[in-house]
Amino acid sequence: MQIDTTYPGGSRSRVNRAGNNVRSKVATEEDYAVIEEWRAAHRPVLNTFQAILRNRTRFNNVVVAQRHKRRRTIFNKLSRHPKMQLSRMDDVAGCRLIFDTIDQLRAFRKSLHKARFDHDLKNDKDKYDYIKTPKRNGYRGVHDVYSYNVRSERGQASKGLLIELQYRTKIQHAWATAVEVIGFVTQSQPKFEQGDNRYLYTMSLASELLARAFEDTNGPHPQLSSEELAEKFLAAEADIGLLNMLKGLNATETAHSENRNSILIFTDSGDLDIRSFRDAPEALRELFRLEQELPTADIVLVRADNTAEVRIAFKNYFSDAKEFVDLIEDACMQLGANKVDQIRKRKRERRQPQRLE
């Protein structure tokens, strides 16, 4: 029997044309079908890399999880990057690794770069090192992009598809989770440098605070003294009520079954719905159906070994920024303890109505 090894979606050029049509808002049902076929083809890529990563971290305290990039997020990225070709989007499939320390992160990444497998690392080692060079919004972490290589004839259709590995420490992940939560509960997206710039500025200062207090390194504001940093952060966050907002969120206690494939649905009303599946293809079909049915909801298909790993790796879907708040308050006390009460007192005084003589 002859095996069909056609590139998913028909061809790279057909996938790119579908992406361009989405960007131009003229996409047809055929275009959407092409994109869904291409997205679905990343499933074996994800499974292969998760197996590799779990095998290499099984004796370490490292969280490993995988996710398909949401359709809406793909379309938004196409809009933000007018020259991007969809077939070259390198984070449609992603695996996230969360480490205790930067040293542990770097040691693991170095060992993976030396690993003997056929998958090709596509980037120079420093290209996506946002710990050495943090992003303007404060993002810190390291990314690698691999091209999937497979020898079996049946797997040839997935050959050359790209996957992004994200390496973060727990400190960096707490910050990134808070940024995602802000995107859910406000009209701003500091992750993409969109919306109210006050959130962007405040979270960039928060990144610097966490980097200094807990990881002996810097974020995007290395020029500030520690006291200046703490003072500027506390003034900025008080202006928008950031910490009070994050403290007020209740992390959902929605149960997650031991089925490893879970669809997380964050609805417009703010509720989280979790649907779990034992079978990955069934979960993927349901993901595509839900994206059609709920076009404005944030929906993601994730895979992890147990409930705890899902909650840790995808805290943003549980509106859980408690760890970030605790870390930030500790960092402020470490770096600018004598400023904390003064700043908050001044803010309270400024908000009180002035008395007329």
C-alpha cells in the first residue's frame, strides 16, 4: 500500500497562502481547513519532543508540559508580523520546561544541545536568550527552535515542522504567568506591548525586581539602584492597583482528571472549563470544534502527566498569580524595605480629598 506523505495542508505555499488570506481577512473555509490540517500535523512532533524531554528530566525536579498554539493567537501573530509566512511560524507546537535555578536551566540546555538525535537546532545559542538580554517588557527565559526530522516513511509528512522549547525558572515563570493573567482580566496585553503602557512599565520593573532579589542578575532596568527600583515599582503598581487586583483573583479549584490530554477553556465570563481526554486525536478534534463554536474564548490543548503539572505549567488559565504577588512583596522588602511604607503612605494621602480652608 502506498503511503501518502503529502505536506500537511497540501504544500508549504498553500499553507502560507492560507495564512496570508487570514491576515488580509479574506480567508475561506478551505483556507481554515488547510490551517487546521497543518496545525494537527504538529501533534507527533509534540509527542516526540515531550518523550525526549521527560526521559532526560525524569530524575530532576523539572516540570515539562506541551501545548498547541491557540488558533486565535496564531491569527493575532500573523497580524502583528505582516511579513511572517505561516509555514515558518516556529511556536505553533511548544514544550515548556520549568527549572529551580538558572544554573540548572543552562546545564540542561547545554546537555540537550549535545544530544544525539536527528532533530535540528535552528537557532544560534544566544539568539533567543532573554535571560542574557531581557525583552523590553521584562520577559526572561530562553527559547530554542528545532526542526523535526524523522526517518520513517509514515512520518515524512511532519518532517521539517518546527517546535519551540521554552526554558524558564520558577521565578521567571511566576512573572510570565502574571503577565498572562493581566491580559485576561484587563484590556491590556503587556506580553505583546499592547494597551495601557502603565502595565508594560510596571511589569518591566517587576521583572528587574525578581531578577535582582532571587536570581542575582538583571532585567530590563539595570541602570536603577535597588532603592530607586523598589520606589518606582511601588509607585507604578499603586497607580494601576496591580497587586490588589492580582490578590483579588481566586484561583479556580476546578478538578482535572488523570487523563493526560486536557482542553482548558477560559470563557468571556471569566470561568475556566476543563475537558479531559485519554485519546490525543479525540482531544484535537474537540479543540478544533470548540474553536469554531467559541471564537472569542481562549482555548488551549495541553498535555501533562498529572493535575499538579498542568496547574504549574499553565497557571495563567487558573488566574493564579499568588506566587508572583508573594515574590514581588518579598523582593520589595529585600531591595527597598525603608521605601515601602513611605510610598504607600504618600499614595494614600494623594488620594484623600483636599480640605478647603
